[in-house]
Amino acid sequence: MALRHPSPFRRFHRFSTPSAMSNPIAPLAVNTRMHRAALPLLFLLLGVIYASWVSRIPALRDHLQLDPASLSLFLLGGGIGAVSSFPLAAWLIGHYGARRACWYAGLALLLAIPCLALAPSLPLLMLAMLYLGVCSSSFNVAINALGAEAEKIAGRSIMSQLHAWFCVGTLSGALLGSAIAGMEIRPLLHFGLVALCALIPLRLCYRALPNDRPQYIAGKKHFALPHGPLIALGVVAFGGAIVEGSVADWSGVYMKDRLFASDGVAPLAFALFAGMMLLTRMVGDKLKEAFGARRVVAGGALIAGLGMLIALVASQIPLAIAGFALTGVGVATIFPFIFSAAGRHGPTALAGVTTMGYTGGLIGPPIIGFLAHGFGLPAALSLVGLLCLAVALAAGRARWLE
């Protein structure tokens, strides 16, 4: 399935073989389709990989018998890896281009997933999670840099559609994870199959994208923290990352421990969360054109707060899942529009704003875990609902969102 706009990567290669020259239309048509599909497919792959390990957090926790505080340390490792990786991601893009950075980080990411299931202790699990965080965030920055450039070439908003493909991946990965967990398949086999199946499409996407390797400029600064109006974008990304990360990491645990959902049912909260994010992002670009990015993001944050309230007061599993799904509707447009706005100012600005976003992802889920250890998970997650209100206020003041 391809995006409905003309591909910004409509660049054709010359074919020198006799068979290609004798019938150039067929290879050119195939090449065009792959150009169109490559970027959405990269977002989809990231979503599948992310949801695959998130859906097995309860199994990883039970395997090592982790309490909420120990589970928070595990998640903290991923956040530290993500935040510390952004200078590396910016350097890779600056020296090799987003295409090569995507390929290098993608290969490292596929090697990282099985390490989570192989870790025999909490310290090694934290180390594996740190490595996963570095690889995942580097890959994320690279594909968003490709998306921002594609949006410039297309001359219209397409970032929400690209992030919708990420949601296709998270929804697919979460549903697959739910089914695999229900069949009592071990995480190691699960993660290994995901890595092997993702390798071929990753290589095909890399070959289909145009070569964007930049010219090296000595002394050029490739990374800087946000400053000026970019700070407002970073604040919105910071809050949005806490909300999204907290739901992704803790919704399954909440469903299992609070509402006594089974291992097969607990991941459905995240699956519906991701599914509603997908549906919202499919129409996100049209909403942006009709109402403006600031209004859409601010209104969505309020909806997310309402969804968290429903999930936390629900006493039945279906109603709690519906609350998490509504939260997905609310947070769906935050990252596409933030990345789009920051990407218009170049990869350095994109990496800086993304750093603030992932810093929220760093401190958010672990803080939820530490609070849950002392006050209970429902009380800890109630802070996520309050944070949605703060995100709405910050989005209203982020004038560079437009």
C-alpha cells in the first residue's frame, strides 16, 4: 500500500543490462512502487519492533520476578540509551546521510531485540535495554529526517500519514504479541523471528531510497539542544513522550495487576491504543490543514486526559481498554506535527527537539514505576492524565507548530 500523494523520491536509476534496456518500463514501474513504499515501510518496521518487546514486558518481568521499582530501572536503561544516542544520530546523518544512518541503526536494532530475552539478571537486562534505546532512537531520528525531507519535496503535510504507518506496525506487533503470549511462546523465539523477518524489508527499503550522502564540512555542528522558539516544541514533545511511553509500558501491567486480565488480554490495551492512534493519524494531515497544528495538538491532549480518566476509574476490562484507546486518539498527532515543525529547520533542530521528547520518555515510565511502588499504579497513572492538561497548555503557546 502506498501513500496517496506523488512520491517525493521519484528518482530513477539507469539500467545498463540488455534485458533492462530492452524493456525499461517494467523495471521503472517496480522501482517507482518501491520508492513510494520504502519510507512508510520503515515507519511500519519501527512500530512492529517497538510493540513486539513492549507487549512482552509482563513476561520479561515475571521471568526475573521484578517488582515495580526494578521494572522501572529496566525501563530507565532504555531511556538513558535513547537520550544519549541523539548526538550519535545527528553525527551519523551529518556524515553519512539519513539513508545510511537508517541502515546502520536498523541493523543494530535487529540485533538488540533478542538481547532482552537473553538477559539472566536485572543489570544485564538494563544493559540490553540501554543498547536497544540507542539503536531504536537513532533509527527513529534517521527515518524522521527522511520524512521531513520528503515533506519538503512533496510541498504538503505528509508526516501524520507516515506516523500512521508506525501505528500500523505497533498495532500489528501488539496483536501478534498478544497472540504469541497467549500461546505461551517464549520471548526469545518471538524476538528472534521478528528480527529475522524484518531484515529483508529493511534492506529493500535501503536500496530503494535515493542516496542522500552529504558533503562533509569540517567543524560543522550536527547537534544542539533546542533554543528560542524550539524550546516550546521540545516541551510539547517532552510531555507527549511521557504520556505515550507510560501507556505503552504500563497499560499491560495495569490491566493484569489491577483488573486481573490474562497474558493474552493484557496487551490489548496497548493494541487498541495503537489502533486508535493509527486511525487518527490517517486523517491528521487533513485536520492540520483545516484547524491548524496548535489547535489539533492542544485539543488532542485534552482528549487524552479524558481517556486516562476513563481507564483509571473503570472496573471492567472493556471499559478500561476503551479509555486507553481514547488516549491514543488524543496523543496521535503530537509527534508527527512536532517532528514536522522541527524538521523544517534541519536535522540539527530535529535531533535537539527529539532529545527533549525522549528525555520525557526517559524519566516518565520509570517515575510511574517508582510512584506505583509507593502509592499504587492507579495513583501513579493519574499523574499522566494531569500531564495531558499541561501538554494542551504548552501546545497552545508553541507558535512554531504552525
